[in-house]
Amino acid sequence: MGYIGSIDQGTTGTRFMIFDEAGVPVGNAYAKHEQIYPRSGWVEHDPTEIWERTKEVVLRGIEDAGIEASELEAIGVTNQRETAVVWDEGGKPVYNAVVWQDRRTTERVEELVSEGRTEEIRQKTGLEPNSYFSATKLEWLLENEVTESDVMAGTVDSWLVYSLTGGEAHVTDVTNASRTMLFDVHELRWDDGLLDEFGVPRSVLPDVEPSSGAVYGYTRADGFLGTEVPVAGALGDQQAALFGQACFEAGDAKNTYGTGSFFLTNTGEKAVESENGLLTTVAFQRAGEDPRYALEGSVFMTGGVIEWLDEVGMIDGVESCEDVARRVDSSDGVYFVPAFTGLGAPYWDERASGTIVGMSRDTRNEHIVRAALESIAYQTRDVVEAMEEDAGVEIDALRVDGGAVQNDLICELQADIVGADIVRPVVDETTALGAAYAAGLTVGYWETLEELCENRAVEGVFENDDSETGSDYEKWKRAIDRARGWE
């Protein structure tokens, strides 16, 4: 039957994976791209470099699988969400991509809040006004870097699909559109009022398509692959992980740990409005069907804190993190709030700062490293408590994925601090798997969602030991208070 390819374009790099009918990876390649920090609080990527790395990993992934490009039945795309790109008619970016972590438009967001626009934005888009989302990034790009009228704009999925199809397709899917703060998640259309507010012409934006069930275009026979392959599925990375974890029913939940962590609970055909600082977002849509929605808790810095520990020399490579943290039995009263780019759900504080509290003369490197790992679990608990309140469910088991969950200690801490069993899948790259599923369903490689559920396999379960963590969690909340409103 051939194979399905999946491009997973993330914050720090791009991966290409090839899957067979059982959802098993048969080819895999990865390449990092440069992180650009022009000023404090600014984060950028070079879209041209991202496209070059994408071509590189696609070709290496095909080689790794030992197949021909013509054996790909379809390619799916998943991507870092919210990151904004603007390019001209010739396909040349007008400026670097402004990354989801970027905070250059914080004052613009504060202006919206002071004008009383929060509720309007929340009701239409399901989002909290925040520079995390694409709207103010696109506004900044169009105001400061665009000197011509004929440009195209979008999130990274749009840029990749455009590039893959040789400029023939300017599209996005409903999940990525729902992260822009320009899209009405109830009407499933760009909102004219918000477009006017942010000065984004409808003409520069992509057409919005279902996540699965529509072929967006084809790779060019004279392009880098040398053959025509349908580009046939797209999902924002967190929704792709939800899809890859087979969370198709209302109440199914997963948490993905990448640079940040993102907890999504499927709420079915109902767009549940949060009362506790969570986001209402589109989970996925299949062509001809109503969309499925999710509640999301977006945490900006989880796996990224491990990278920071490595960068400052507290650990010798990210692989050593668990070993260092296990040298002590506890963090000895140290709490680490990794608010390097502000705080996301449920706090939404763009002016929070990274903070370490509770240190004493006896504090050692190992205590800080362990506190950093505990911070991942505490931030997850913040979101779980909000999720249980909003969705009216009790989460006693949590499906997890992403690079950080290969760290057993992180999973153990999650189970104890969150108070839920942590379920780790065999295929932990569920983001790529979800995009592959979306593409494969489109071209008939898989026929039903039930087939995908049968593919799901569990590698291990980390059980909650019912340990008492109440007082520790209260101290975590005090540490959060210290970090908030700093900048």
C-alpha cells in the first residue's frame, strides 16, 4: 500500500517520519534550525532555513526508510502553532518568522485589555488576549516590514504547504486558524472585526480547510522529490498529538511535552468556554463533518527548561538531567518557576519572570535541577485542576508524549504531583503520527478512526502512589506569586 509521510516542524527543529499501515515508524530524520534573539523578549526563525531543513529531512527520511519518494501515498504537515510568516509573491519571506514565544507585542495586548476587548476576543476566538497568538505578530510584520501590497501571510503550516506545492496552495487548517486570534471558532471563518482591529487584510490570509479529507495540493514532479505526492492533511502540533493519541471521544485527554507543554481535552462538538484560564480551541475537523473542540492549557516552558539547564552548564547534555536529579531525594524546599517567556495557562501573565526561590546555604546544583523537573509537574497540575473544573471531569489517567517523557523521573513526578496515572505510548512522536493519520485518512490509506485506535500501543504506565503533596503544591503557588508581574 505504500507509506505515509509526516513533516513535523517544531520550535527547535524539523522532523520527517514515514509510517506504515500499522502506524509504525519506518523512517525518521531530524534537523535543528537557528534560534534568533534580536532583542530581549524577541524570538525569530528564518523561514527559508526552515524550508531548507524540511527538504533535507524529507530526503534523509526517505533514505532511512529505504524506499522511493513515489511510494509515499501522501504527506501530512504539523507545525509549531501561532508563529507568523509573511512572504512575497515570489515565495521570499519579507522578514524572519515571529515565533510563538516572542513578546514584542506585549504592550499592544495590554492596550487591548485596557480597552475592554478581552471578552469580545474570548467569545469569538476562544483565546485570551496574548502576544502568544498570531494576530499581533502579523500586525507588527505588516506595519514594520511590508512595503508592498501583494504579500501572503500565515502560520508555518501555510508556509510549508505553499513551498511543498510550488506556490500553488495558500491554505491553513481549522486548528491552526483557531490559534491566530483572528478566527471565529464557532463560525469557522476569519472575523472581519478582528481583521480590521489588527490591520490584516483578508486577501493576505490563507483559505481555511478541514484538517483531514481535503488534498491541499501536490508536490511538483520537477521539485526536490521528483514526483507528485498529495499534501493531504494538516494540524497544529498539539492537535496533531491529540489525533495521534487517538483522543477522538469527548473526555479523552493528552499532554505533550516539547519546548512547552500543552494539555488538551476533547470536548466533542461543544466549544466549552473556560472559567479558569484555559483556551477553547478547534481539536480537528474531518471534511464534511462538524468540528471537534478541545479545552487547552498552554504552558510555555517545560522541556525548554531542561535545555536551559544544559545551556548554563547545570547538566552535561539533556540526557544527563534525570541522573543529576536522582542524586538527591528531594529539591530540599527549592522551587523553580521557569517563566522565561511569561506564564501561560491558567495565569496568562506576560510580565512574569523566571524565578528560583527557597534556596539556602545547603542548596546544590542537584536540588535546582530536581526543582526544574518538579516545575513541569506543578505546571501540569495547575492545568489539570482548571481542566477538571471547566470540563466537569476527573482526570485519573493522562496520556503523555513528546521528548521529555522519555525521562522516567519526569513521569514519576507527574504521577505523584498531578495525582493521576501517566500513560506513555510506544510511539512517542505522536505529533508526527497525528499528521500522518490526517493525511492517510484523506487518501484512503486508512478508512476509519477505529483503525487508528487499534494501532495505539502503551509502552508503560507510571502509577500515582497517592503521596501527600498538598503543602508542597501550596508552596509552588507562593513561588508563582513571586514570579508574577516582575518585568
